[in-house]
Amino acid sequence: MWLYRIVAVLVLAFGLTACGNSKFKTYNGPTVTSVQVHKGERKMYLLHREKVLKSYDIALGFAPVGHKQFEGDGKTPEGTYIIDRRNPNSEFHLSIGISYPNQADREYAKNLGKSPGGDIFIHGAPNSKVSRRDWTAGCIAVTDKEMERIYAMVKDGTVIHILP
């Protein structure tokens, strides 16, 4: 009987610890209807209609000025896209995917004989510390803690407007 109690206490303690440290949060507030990224200001806003629910300081691609055109250019795309996937096992803590490249992006790059690139995400940091300087390959970076909240709030299918 005492062994059963010890095992039960250990299981309960481990379970509570695991829940308290989980990177997967819940969100029960207003629906995020769109995301706006203002590259020049290095700000990202989560909106419910026109109301800002949350704002974040962000880091961008290592060459952030202008619209992403080719793989490896270090630019963060500009335009309207969709949040289209999520990666709970990202090497950057958590990440949500942006639907870049769209058809126009693919055609532009193809006409010049280049790849438009892809795998553009909003994500955390590779080592839990994010520099506020621009360092990504074209993604939008926030801290891991911020990414946990964004991951919970922003659902697949949400529109994202990335502005200069």
C-alpha cells in the first residue's frame, strides 16, 4: 500500500510539473481575426477586427528592406498571406507558417530563373534568447514566451498582412 502511495504521489507531482512547464498554452479571449506586421517599426499586432489584442516587438530577416523575392535574400515577405500550418517541434521553440510564396511570388521568381524560397514562419528563438536585431532568414521572430501566447491565439486560416 505504501508503495502505491509513493508511486501515486510521484505521478501526480510529475504531472503537475509537466503541465506547469508546458509550452502549449490555452487562450479563451476574442478571436484573432488578423495579424499585422509593420516591418519598418519592427512591430506585430494581433487584432480582433480593428481592435489590437496584443502587440510584439519583432526581429526580421537579416536584409529586411523590401519584399522577399528569392531564396536566400534575407528579406521578410510583404503582402497578404494566410497562417497555414504550425510546427510544435520547431527548432525555434514553436512556429506558425505563413503561406509565402503565393502564385505571384512563384511566377516572379520563375521568370528570373530563381527559386522564391519558402518556409517563412513566425517563431521563437533557436536558443530561447532572441536578439531584437534582424537575424532570421526571412521569418518573423519573437521571444519563446511570446511565441507560446501567439501559438495559442492565432489559428490556421488567419490572415496576415505584412507591411513595409
